[in-house]
Amino acid sequence: MHPTADRAPETLPADVPARWPSAAPECPPTSLVGRDDSLAELRRLVRDRRTPFLTLAGVGGVGKSRLAAELAARDLGAWDGRVAFVPLDGVSDPSLVLPAIAGAIGVSEEPGRSLLDSLTDELGRAPTLLVLDTVEHVRAAAPMLADLQERTAGLSVIATSRLALRIPRERVVWLEPLPVPAAGEQDAEAIRDNPAAILFMQRAVVVRPELEATPANLALVASICRRLDGIPLAIELSAAALRVLAPHQLLDQLAERVAETGSELTAEDGVPARQRSLRAAMDWSLGLLPEPVRRLHRRVAVIAGPFAPSTAISILERGERRGIAPLGIDVADALRQLVDASLLRTAATTGEFEMLSTVRADALDRLAQSGEAVAMRWAHAYEVLALAEAAEKDFPTDREIEALDRLDTAHDDIREALEWATREGDGTFALRLAGALAEFWRTRGHHTEGRLRLAAALAIGDVAPSQLRR
């Protein structure tokens, strides 16, 4: 029988070892921040016999391993010590997963007997919690793991992964980034109580003990945490940068390039290699995917806001007309693969795809290194222009509100298209797009932004559309 939230496992027989010392979970000395609710939910699920196989999934650096280790360590007593935490990041061959589990709990392979049978016997001797950390790169072993759980009475499994394992009876729990302070938040108490800000400050004072939680510093911390999307790994690595940077300098660097600082910082010795930088975290996730899907990931990073598959396909086709090699894959299916790998997520309200800004910054880095950035940036810009000019035709008609709403939704992409054209010195394009947006800026109250964008376009262009001269 599995334990429940109100009842610990029955007393172990005398010949059952209380615990496996080599597999005991170890947590970092730092405290777990902002995860009490997640921890309680995981504990409830894992003690529920209806959830025998739980996958804790999420983007790289979001804290899956840390949370799973914390749960395992805190729940040793509830399982009478029969909790095994098995890291799999060093296992490259799926066929070596079962031997890794066996090694952790001291099960030896016996001649003439399958290792699966031996593990079933040992793990089934009493209710047991098996935590498998970092399973995504050996996902081919998932059916074996499902078989092990299915045939082992009293075994509950937690797997951490950037991908859902897609096996029978799997329950997937997606771990979200930490909540960040609201945009424009200036209340020092509200920032001080925010989980992402708490994590940043806890890590920051280790490297800069003199850092005080003044209202000015807390406002900077709030902005930093927002820039980093509340991803704990990014926050911790950025806090470590305060060894050499003041908070305002760190924020300036993040504003210049969201992931640049975090992606180049090295974590302390003893941290697994896959967590030593944001770049390593992204490498880890992307390495699980076929090369065409990896190319898709960096190409769709030119899209700033939520997007439908049709938008991605249109931009990709524009890129191909500019000389980019076709991907040769089903784009909609590949986008779903990126969601499974936690490199894209679906917007809660619309179901469209979107990319966390830290992930996107890394993908744009890769796009630049690939030599495809110029073509894809222009493909994106012309997609935005097509949207704006189509909307312009609806002014004034009974479709005007709908057209304005579409432009509002695409506002971040509009900004990036204008900034790109201005940076590239294409005044003709910038003025053409500005002309199509004139009514949008005027009607939706973006007067200052419209003037600034127009001034920048006029600085590099010769002729302004007539509607902008009114």
C-alpha cells in the first residue's frame, strides 16, 4: 500500500534496510525559496496511490532538481527512510538507467537473472519513493521505468525532466518560474515579500554582505527579477555577479541583453555542469532535439510576442525566400516538440506559442552565430509590415476595433521591426511601417512612442508618408 497524506507506510520487516546511504538525497545548504505550495502539492500527489509515476517538468534552471531533492529529504521519515535519489545527468545511454538505480541502492546483477527482476524485489520489499533526476536525455528508458513501477507494489516514482515522458499512468506537473514583482512596483514591502526578490537578496548578500534592502536597491532587484523571468538559476547566477557589479550596473547589462550576463557567469564548484550557466542549460535542452527543430527554435526567436503556427510558417517562408535553407519538417509538430522540451510555452488565454525572454535571448544569440539573423530579422519585419498594412485598410470601417486589437497584441513585434529597420538604416521601410501605424498610435494613445519612432525613421529616411505630416 502506498502512503497517503495522513498515513505513513507500515512498519518495515526486520530484514528490510531502513535506507540506502548511497542514495540518500542531499539538499544544498541554501534554503528553498517560494516553493512551499509546490512542495505541498507534490507531497500530496506522490503519497496518492493514484499517482504512481509523477514527472516534474519545466524549463532549464526553473528548479526541478532542487524541489525534488527537497521533497525527498523532507519525506525520509514518511517512507521509513526508503527514499532513493538517483541523478541521471551523467548517464548517456538509456540502457544504463536501470544499472544506475541498482548502483544507488546497492542491488547487484545476478547471473541468469534480469536486473529488472532484482530491482523489483528490492524496491517492492516495502513502500518506496524513487526520485530520478534529469531523465529527459535518456527518455528512451521511460518504458522500462514504467514497467519497473507497474510491477513493483508500493513503488512511487518522481522523475524530473524538461520533457513529458509520455508513458502510461504518468502525471505531469509543470513547475513555473517564481512570481516576480509587478511592473512598476515601488512598494518596498511588496518587493521584500516577493519570492523572486527574496531569492535574489538571499544569494546577493552572500557575495556582497553590505548590500542593504533599501527602497532604491529593492526597486533595482524587482527590475532584475523581471528581466530574468523569475527563473531561479538565472537569478542565482545574476546575484553572483554582484561580486564585481553594483545592482544598477547589473540591471544595465540585463537591459542591454537579457541573458548575456547570466549565460556567461560560472556557478560555484560542485554544481552539476548542466547548471553552470544559462547557456549550458539551453545546450542541455536543445541537445535533445533533432537539428531541424533546433534551427526552428532559433528562427522563431525573432518573434517577440505570442504567435500562432501560421505566423511562424509565414515568417519562415519569407526567410527561405531570402536564402535561408528550408527546415523540411512539419512546423506545427516541431513547435509542439519545443513545448515538450520547455523551450516554448503556450499562452494560457489564447493557446498561442510564446518564449520566455531569457530563453529567447539565448536563441537569438544562436541565430546570430548561425549567420541567419539578418534574413530572419527582415522576414519578421516584413511580416509585421504586412500585418500593419492589412490593419490600415480597416481604418475607418466597422472592423477598425478588431484591427486595432490585432496591432495591440503585436505591439512588441512592431517595436522590434521598427528598431531593426532603424538600426539597419532602412529609412524607406521604417517610414512605410510608421505610416501604416499612424492611426494605431493616435487612436490607442501611443503618441509619445509614435513621435519618437517617426523621428528615428525620419532621421534615416527622405520622404515621410503624407498621413504622418498631418
